[in-house]
Amino acid sequence: MSAPTALPVRLVSENGLDAAGLTTLHRQWADANGFTGQRGRLLALPGAEGGIEAYLFGIGADEGRPVFVAGLAAAALPAGQYRLEGAVDDHTIAAIAFRLGAYRFDRYRDAKKVAELVLDESADAAEVERQVAAATLARDLINTPASDLGPDALEAVVQDFARERSMEISVTKGDALLDANFPMIHAVGRASAQAPRLLDLSWGDASHPKVTLVGKGVTFDTGGLDIKSAAGMLGMKKDMGGAANVLGLAHAIVSAKLPVRLRVLLPVVENAIAGNAFRPSDILKSRKGITVEIGNTDAEGRLILADALALADEESPELIVDMATLTGAARVALGPELPALYATDDSLAQALVATGLTVEDPLWHMPLWANYDGQLSSKIADINNTGSGGFAGSVTAALFLRRFVSQAKAWVHLDIFGWAPEARPGRPVGATDQAIRAVYGVIRQRYGA
């Protein structure tokens, strides 16, 4: 792209027109149109020959936060080339926001041209590229319906992902899961026409700190024999959002060549219904040896994660991070914008929250409240997969997973939603990335060169 052809988009804070460097005519035009820098307001500035010379875009009150609201500008602007000017405190963050705001999922319709951004010289072009690519990867996967992204297709995507990044990959599939001691992954996915599997990727120098990412890969969730309602199933193509976001995070880590020994574990299944589906009240033995009574077959994500977490924990890594679209309870408590964060290390949790705020990738630290652990008790097994009483569902799910991690120096569980029901800055309606930028930022701070 050639910078001279790019129209300027001048970001203006609320009541910040005096500092916007406008000509007298453009200031009069802004005043006549009632533009004061209102958040999300776009105003075209006319040129001398009747065309558009530039745009003003309001970012609202200045709260000292990065201008991720620039993502709204990308969604509002017509197709063309643009450059950002004005009240931009961080051109890298603003560029990420702009490009993510222009995201469009066009696999099943004619692609339309979108607003394109010419980067400012102060922006870190490589960082913009890797973070936009990470988020786009996650969004594209989540948006793809299960008809085109069942376990077989998701494995094919991951095989290509590994090959393109020179990552080692091994696949344990079907009944081989039983031989390899992954009984709960097998049980959850065995009713599907496409076999369950565990995808195991690794990259980096074995002498570097071990960081393991685990992502829930339920390509579609009917709820199993405890079947969901029709309305409840409508969004279940996104139940592999944990795996999608973990892949996006892995891309960012590998692209940045961070000095870590990275491992990615993706238990991939479809929670389907057939004569061999696992049942309520079944007792499953886990990889860790813990026996699990099935209180509800729709609490399947924690089962497949438990086997994968147990495997991850056997290496005693520095850090395990899992991501999962795990509970509706997290959405009831925190809504769609704010993923629930659980961690065994409070300082790490605080760093994730703080970093998330600086890159507009918010997280909320939730407690691993030990008093609720008893809600997972079973009269005939070591543990039940659902909590009793109907309260604190996200907390009890995290406590369930906590049982399977004992040797890692730190463990983080992220209960994400992976969907934007309403457009937000840098997040159009539909599938969205969550926690990638926050976790990547902390890993880079802790283990980066």
C-alpha cells in the first residue's frame, strides 16, 4: 500500500477539537454537524474540490487507555486506504484494533472490500501482523460450522498449522486413546461418527521454560444424552473456541520466537448422541486415576480437559494455561465481554488482568474457593463432574479441573465465551478472540528475551 493514497482518519477525544489541528473551514464543518469527539462518531471532512479530504473519528472521553476504539472506525469507514492521526497514544495497539475491526468472515459469501490501514512509522509492524493473524485464526475457526469443522477437519487444520511452523505433532485417535490412557476423551467423543482424538504439538528448545497450552476442542456440543434445547444448540459450533484461541496464542508465541518450550494439547471431540454415548451416572476413570461420576453429559468439556491437563502436568511445566468455552455460569456472572480467570498464582493472575487492560483484552480474576469443593462430592466415585446446589457453576468447574493439576509451578484456567453478541471496538458481531493478547503479553514479559 502506498501511504500518499491513504486518507487520514484523525482520532479526536471528547471536546478535543481545539487540539485536532483543523482548518477554520473544517472546524466550522465539525461544529455545524455537532461533532465533539463523541465515542464512535465518524465525520467526513470535505475537500476543496468536493471530495472527501479526511475523516474525524471520536474516541470519547480520554481515560488514559489505548485507543482500541479505533476498531469501530474500521467498521464504519467505506473500503479504501487510511492512516491514523491525532489522539493516538499507541499506534501499535490502534493498528491492531483497526485491523480487527475490519475483520469479516467471508467463507460462505462473496468477499467485500474493507477499510485497509497504512501503518504509522512508530507502529511495530511485526507485532501488528502476528496479533491480527492470531485473532483472525481463532475467529475463522470459531465461525466455521461443524459441518465443515468436525474433528477430522479440525485435525487437518492443526496438522497444517504445525507443518507451517515446523512444530512436532502427534495424534492419538479413536480406541488408541484407551491404550494411551485417555479414557475420558474417548468416552465423550465415542458416539460421534468422527473419532475423538488428542492433538499434541511441541516447539522450541527443550532447555527453555516449559509452557503448555490446553484448549477445549468440542467441535459441536449437543449436550449428549442430557440434550440441549434447540436454542441452546444454536451457538455450539463455538464450543471449540478454547482450542481456536489456544492456536491463535501459539501462533503469536512461535511468530515472536519467544524462548519457551511450547507444548499445545488439544482434546478434540464431538459430543454427539448414539447408542454408545456415555450416560448420566456412568463412572469414568480419568488419566490421573481419579474416578468421575457423570452428573450431566453436558458438562463434557471439563472431562476432556481433565485428561489433557493430567498429561500436561506430568512434565511439571513452569506454566499451564487452559482455555475453554466451559460454563454458562461464567457468562451469567461476568457477561460475554469478560472471561473468568482462575489461577494458582495470584501474582500471575494480577499480571494477566493488568496486561489485559493495557491491550483491551480484559479478564476478571475469580476465586478457587475451597469451601465449594465439597459440591463436587460423589457417594460412589472420587468426584462428580457437576456441582450440587446450582450455585457457583464456574467456580466448581474450575475446582474440578484443579484436581488434575498438582505438579505444574503455575496453572491458569480461562473460562471464555468466544463470541461477540454485539459489536464492540475491534470485535464485530460473531466469533471473537479472547485472552490471546493478555496471555501472550504476560508470557513475553516473563520469558521473553
